[in-house]
Amino acid sequence: MVQVESGFRSPEHIETALTDGKADLVNLVRAQIAEPDYVRKLKSGALDKIRPCLGCNQKCIGRRAQDKWISCVVNLSTGREWTRAPSIKRTSDVRKKIIIVGAGPAGLSLAAQLGHTGNEVQVFERACHPGGLPALYGKPVGKARW
Ligand code: SF4
């Protein structure tokens, strides 16, 4: 059996590795840090609902290398499950108006999670486009896939 991992983030990438016969098993690590429901969404065909890992290594490997608990720029619950989860599960009876400044991955991720729990969320961004710093990650030579 051939088991592979590292850099498998998209369903297409996984499918290719398995159907080409290059692998029998694909491990998802960062993909599931960014999207804990990755496998459930993959099995149900909800591919457009999968929150993709950026491959940036900013909060997972980057923090781990400093001997800190991991986090994730697109999943604010990562590493804070014990404190963040109860507030994320709020229901519409505690609906609030919330303003988020910054439309980078963290701001958009927070907006989405707070919005899904019945809050009214507005996001403000000084740039013309959302995306924040990760929009620059693809600029260096060899980093275009980011
Ligand atoms: S911090 Fe970046 S590389 Fe690490 S899991 Fe999150 S999106 Fe992926």
C-alpha cells in the first residue's frame, strides 16, 4: 500500500493521485485543519462548501515550529475549540450587529461563521478587493499556485 501526504488540498488533486494509481491512500492534514468537515463534505458531494487551505503555513506549521498550539488563517476555531466553539454555536435569539474591519482570510472566516449563526455582519476593507495578505503570497517566483 502506498500512502501519500503533503500538499493535498483540493478534491481534484486527491482524485488524481488515487485514480492514476500512484497512491492507495491520501492523508489530509492541513486541509482538515482549515476544514474539519472536509471528508463529510467530500463524501456528500458538497465540494463548493469545502473551505480550502491556502498552503500558507502561517498559523499551523509556523506556530508549531515555535512550540505553540496551532491555529489557521481561514478557520478561527482551530486551536481554540475549547473557547470558541460555544460562542460560534449561538442561535438567532442572540442575533447581533457586528462590524469586522479587514477582509483577509481571518476577517472573512469570522464573518462567515458569525453570519451562519444568525448575526448581522458587515465587513469593511480598505483595499479594492478582499483577500488580505494572502493575495500577495502568489507573487514570488514559484508560488503562483497560492
Ligand atoms: S494556516 Fe494556512 S497552511 Fe495552515 S492550515 Fe490554515 S490555511 Fe492551511
